[in-house]
Amino acid sequence: MSEASRDPSRTSRRWPRVLVLAALSLALHLLLVDWGKRHLVAQSAQHDQAFTVELHPVPPPQEPVSLPAAKPPAPKKTADAPRKRAAAPARQQSIEPPDEPIRETVETIAAPSANTPAAIETASTASGTGDAANGDGSSAQASATAQEPAGNAGTHYETDPPPTARLEYDVQATYNQMPVHGYGTLDWKTDGKTYRVEGKAEDFLFTFLNFSSSGDIDGFGVSPELYTEKRMRKAATNTHFNRERNTVSFSSSTESYPRNGGEQDRASLIWQLSAIGRGDAGKFRPGAVLDFFVAGVRDGELWRIQVLGEEDIRLPIGNLRTWHVVRMPKPGSYDQRIDIWLAPQHEWYPVRLRYTDPRKDGDFLDMALSEVKRQRAGE
């Protein structure tokens, strides 16, 4: 016979203890919920007042698409050029003009493949360039002027990637219309030949977004090889920019695209914009556009980045003069609107990022810079 059955009064005395422990557990849970409401929801409401901006729809500009292109090699001079100058009559006293570039040595930049979304939009401009090449010299020159920078050659961007740094952000977001406040980081590392960037946005309970991108710094600028993304409640995905097969492929779908150079992922694009700002700030002017083929987690498409203009914004790190650029999704698309603010006085770092999701009644993720920590590439 058990001890409890021998002493029924002892069993009855245990029930008050169990009830007390249950009450204490319930009270602790209620305190945790109340703390979360005061520290997450209340803080988020305060930050909403400080950093909220009104975003308006931006109509797409009517300009020909021009994807990035590598810088063509410099023309080479042949050995017979000096002999031609030496054979000139001695009585000629005028200075001869420089030799014309030898066109056969200039490499042609391949046009985007027909499988890419940009190929349809660039087909008309590409055919115009080909017709001009078969005409006389004057018509070819006029056509080249009219087609630049669109057409087969695309646009070459002078780039200068920013130095290695760790950027820390205050994060405010809504998830199913519930306000949340947290923090985020962007770790950008480069040695001038390669790069790696890791990003995270989280609060004390959840990680909303975790991603990384790595690759090379080449003639196109920031050139990714692997992009990994992990969103809350979703599995991690990989996007591959394969150098050997010259393809862009995805772990979460069977889609694939030809890799022609200049393609970006969702993380590398931000740093490519910074590199263009540092290398050729003239590309940033109100109304300008920059076109890229961007690979996401399942597929890729042409992204048109529109330069809205310069803006003075207030951030936790202070008041900054920035360039505001936006990626507007196509009409009827459920993709995100992405607003990026770049600060020339801070190496063109992305000092504010805002992702707006039209599928969830305007749920957003907003990252406002709070601190910049300069680091060496090896740290």
C-alpha cells in the first residue's frame, strides 16, 4: 500500500500548494505580457512619432531600360602605327592627329538574354543600334549618340565600394498590424576584391529578417555569388550566381536565368548603389533611374531604382542630408516597395531602409541608423 493511500489527509494537503504554484505561474505570465505591451508597443508608438514618413506612389518614368555593363577594355595600338608616321613627308610641319582607335580590339558587351525580363524592354533599342552599324559613318555616329546609354552596350557604372563597417539600427515594424520595436545590424566587409554583408532585424523574442550576401568586386561593381535569406516562420533560401555555368538559380524554385554580369540580389543591390554614389555621384539627380536585374528568393526581374531627390531626415544618429531612392513594384504586383536613404557624408552608407508590404495592409519594416562602427576588413 502506498504512503498516500495510507494517509489521505497528506494528499489533501498537497492541493493548496499546487493551486498556489499555478496562481504564481499565471501571475508571472500576466506580468510578462504587460511588460511586453509597455516596452514593445509603447516604445514603438513613441518611435512612430519620431520617424514616420508619408510615402506617396511614384509613377514609373518613361525611359529606355539600360542594364549595367562592364567597362570595355582600352583600344590597343598596333605596331605599324609608328611606321606610318615615320613615312610621312619631311616637309609636313603640321601636327598629325592621334591615331583612331582600332575598333576590332573593342569587345562587344553581350545583350541581356531573351530569358530575362529586361530583354523584352531592350529589344527595340538593340535593333536600332544594329541597323546603324551597317550604314555610313555619319549615320552610325548619330545612332550611337541617340542610343547611349541604352542598347546592347548598356550602362557602365563607375563604382567605389564603401569601407568596411558595422551599422546599427533602431527598428520599428508592424506584423499583422501589431506594432513592434527592435534593433537591427548590417555588417559590411570588403578588401577591395571580395565582399560579404550580413543583415539582421529582430526584437528580444523574434528575428524578423536574417540574410547574407557574398561575392566579388569586379568590373560591374558589387557582384554576388551567393545570397541567403531567412524570414520569420519561413525556411532559409539560397540564390546562386554560378560563375562556371553562368546561371542564376534558386534553392526554392526551378527557375533559372543566364548570368550576363551586373545582376544583383536584394542585399547586394543596396551596396551597389552606395558604390555608384561614391564612384560617380552624378548618377544621383532628381528623376534619374538606375536599372538592375535583381534575383530574389524564387525568381528574378528587372528593378528600376528611381532617384526622388535629396532629403533632410532625422535619425537616432542625428540629422542627415541624404539621397532618397525607391524601388516601386509593378502595378498589380504583390512585391515590396523599398525606400533607401543614402548619406554622402557617411560614405554613402544606407542610413535608413524601409520595406513596405502591400499584401498585409501595409505592414512595414523600418530601419533607422543609430551608430556606425568602422572596422578593418579582417575583423
